[in-house]
Amino acid sequence: TDMDDIRLTAHLKMLPTGVVDRIWFESESRAESDPIFAYVLDTVKEAIRTCSPFSMLPRSEFDEWKDMTLTFYPSQGKIM
């Protein structure tokens, strides 16, 4: 229930190889005062690092996915 109000949005700048070039998170400063949010943020960062490079992304469609926004809803187990 402590995660019910957590929504974490990540903005990724990708390279054509599927490697994450840059990443920033909305509301990242919340992690300084909210340990549950900090845990979710660290988990998402690690998951993105682990998944990179995203080799499943077709290089021919790079213009469509070079700037990616992912929103995580941990209490629902969803990524949009």
C-alpha cells in the first residue's frame, strides 16, 4: 500500500544501437525524502541498465524510439 501513489516517469535518449545514452526521471528529488520512492527509483535504474542495449528495437525505426518515455506504476505492476 505504500506504493499506491508512486508513479515514476523515465525519459530516455537512445543511440541507434539500442543503448541508453541519457536518462532522467521526473520527480527524482522525491527520493531524498521518500525511501520507498528511492527504492523504486533505484530498481528502475538498475532494470534499465540491465536491459540495455535494447536490441529488440528495429534500427530502421530509430526516429520513432530515439526519445522514449516510460512510466512505471509499481503497485499495479505496469509500465506504459
